[in-house]
Amino acid sequence: MRPELEDWKARGTTFEHDGRRIFYIREGTGPTLLLVHGYPYNSFDWHRIWPDLTANYDVIAPDMLGMGFSDKPIRHRYSVFEHADMHDALLEHLGVGKTLLLAHDLGVSVAQEMLARRREGALAPRIQAVVLLNGGLFYEVYRPRLVQKLLTSPFGHVLGPLMNDTVVKAATREMFGPDTKPTDEDMKPLLEVLYYNHGRFTSHLVGRFVLERKEFRDRWAEPLIDPAVPIRLINGPLDPNSGAHLAARYRELVPAPDIVSLDEIGHWPQLEDPARTFEAAHAFLRGVNSA
């Protein structure tokens, strides 16, 4: 394993949820901040913004089931609802009474489900404020790439295990801005953590969350349209999946929308421009926490 991943793994631990081991890291001091990572990688997605976050917050960053260093059951039906259950269970396990949330990609759907439960009273006092990075907040404007469509098709079970480095690199780089694309060296730890512990056989199964976005569109849109907590969207407008067109839809549907657009940035703001991403998130969360 590459040294940077060895270090990341060594700094974390696991807890058991529904008989599965879930990896997480907890570092830093200050208000608690739960990080909800995206697809298809893991909590290592936050590594470039990690020093700034942990200097200001008590940061909790798990790997979702089927991803990263958490268990990856091959015969399993992965679900956004299960991911939300896991994050709630982790907060319970750690005795966290209230938290701020920072979510990306798949993580925004998990955050939306957690907010929907908050509206129902299930997590009433816990989530204090949310920062959303690029992700498919509204299914009607989400634009999945061809590889995503293939992996969620009936052929996904065949194609998923056959995905090679060339395809994964191309699919990932397509999502970045033209001047911020990851190098081959940047991609090495991402690919290694993707394939870790039989990940080649589970990644396409986890990726079926995009089908849930269609089915539960209204449930997950409502907490944004009528928010119970402050929410900021930090958007990389050059993201082909959920860039400027997603921000435009957010402005149409959300009253008094709080949006920060990062020029020249694509789908991974925290990797492409960690300084500006942290600045935009911290300015918002610090203001909420001091109110």
C-alpha cells in the first residue's frame, strides 16, 4: 500500500454497524464536523483539506460500506438509507450530540436523507448546519456520465469487475476542471483505495445509488426547498454532472439560496482547490456556530 494510504489507515479505527466493520478517522478540536464522502473513493478524498479542517473542528470522517477501508460485502444491496443509518450510528457510538455536516457527491444524497429524517424528528437536535459540495441534489438536472449509465444498467454486474485503470482514470479526470485534472501520481492512491479489499467487485453495486436519486427525488429535495437548518452549496461550475446547471436549478427551487461558485473548478472542489473550498465552508460554518 502507498505510504500516504498506510498513514491514513493507521490514523483511523473501526466500529461495527450491522455486523460490518466501518472505518473512520477522528482528529482535531473544536465544533464537531462530520464529513460524508463521495463515490467511488473514500474519506481520503478530504486529505488536501484535512489540515485546515482539523485545525478548526473535531472532524469525523468515515468510509461508507463498500468503499475505502470499510467492509465490502459482494452480495449486498447498497443503499443511501443504509449509509445514512451508518453515519447516525457512528455519531451515537461516539456520543456526539450535535454536529455540522460537509458532504460531497454520493454524500449529498446521504446528507439529504439525514435532513429528511431531521424534518421527521428522528435527528432533531443533531444536525446544526450543512455544506454541500457538487452532487446530484435534484435528479431532473443530474447528468450521469456514460460509464455510470452502463454500470447501473443490467450489464453492470458484468462490466463492473472488468473496469480497468484506464477507464477509471478517464472517467475521473472527465469530472475535473480543465486546469485541475489529477496527474497519474494523484490517481495512484485513489485507484489503490478503490480496489482495496475486493473493491473491484463492489464499486458498481455501490454506484446504484443514482437510481435511488430518481425514486426518492421529492423526499430528498424537500429539506433543501424548505430547510430546517442553514445550508450552503459550494459548486464547481465546470462539473459535467452537477456543475453550473445544478446551481441554476438550486437557485430556482431554494428560497434565498446560499451558493458559492468556484470558478474553473469541476466536480471535486476539495481536491481541485482545497484553499478556496475550506475558506467558503469555514466562513459559513463558523458564522452558524457562533450565532
